[in-house]
Amino acid sequence: MSEDVFDTGDIDKMVQRLEELRARHRELDLEIDMLERDGGQDFRIMGLKREKLRIKDRISWLASHLTPDIIA
């Protein structure tokens, strides 16, 4: 997965990418569950889990840049 580069002023594009990543994260959950239920392809499952973690990191990064800083 390539790293996204955003103009932090282009919020619409960032929100769109965030939703795409969340959808892919859900798809990976389903695919991993199905493979684990079928009891095989450990290397494939490990690869999908790594991809899922990378996507989670991107989701966290985007979400943190979309959420305004609140000083307590």
C-alpha cells in the first residue's frame, strides 16, 4: 500500500480516503475470519493481518489530522 500524501487543507479528500481505508479494514476482517474458519493458509492470514495493521495506522494518522486539537 502506498503512502498517501495530502494537502492538509483538502479535508474532503482526506475524509474520502479515511472512509476507503475503513471499508478496506472491514473487508480484511471478513477475509481473515473466513480463512481462519476454514483452517488454512497461515501465511496468507499473516499477510492480511500485516496489511490490516498498516491500514489501521493510516486510519489513525488521518483521523488525528482531521480532529481539531483541543487544549485542556
